[in-house]
Amino acid sequence: MRKTDNLEVAPKGELTILKDFLPPPEQWVRRENQKMTYVTSVERIGIQKGEATILTRLLQRRFGELPVWASEKIAKAKPPALEEWSLRILDAPTLENVLADLS
């Protein structure tokens, strides 16, 4: 194997090693675990609107046409409220119970 600057050139058919460009293998796992999914604010708004739309359709199916106050509350809701309400719809006896403020 011959060396050229920071690159070791292996004979044909062998691996080429870029020692100075790669971190040591023990750091690979740490870096992999540090990767996070990045969601843009536009994507976050789209996800929130989609959750609100599905919740609205489910509520309409269960309770009929929604009053204006309910539609407005859903449109202004943050994701934690939408998630909670989407679970409450399964057990709550009334629309008011579903959309009650989080405690």
C-alpha cells in the first residue's frame, strides 16, 4: 500500500482508507444516535391542519354538524390538544366533553 498525502492507496481490489476524513468507528454510533428528524415550520403547520381536519370529520360523523365555536376551537388548537381530543372522541358522551379544556 502506498501513501499519498492523507490518502492510502490500496492495490486494485482492496479498500481505500481515508483516515483523516472519517471519525473513529466508536464515534459513528454516537453520531447516529444524535441524528434528529427535522420538521420545518411549514410541515408542522401542514401536519397540524391535517390533524384538525381528521378530528373535525370524526366529530361530524359522531355528533353531526359542528357548531361554529367547535370549528373555531379546533382550528386554533395546538397539537397536544388535537391529540387529546382525538382520544376523547372514543369515550366522551358529548361534543362539549370531547373539546373540554385540557387539565
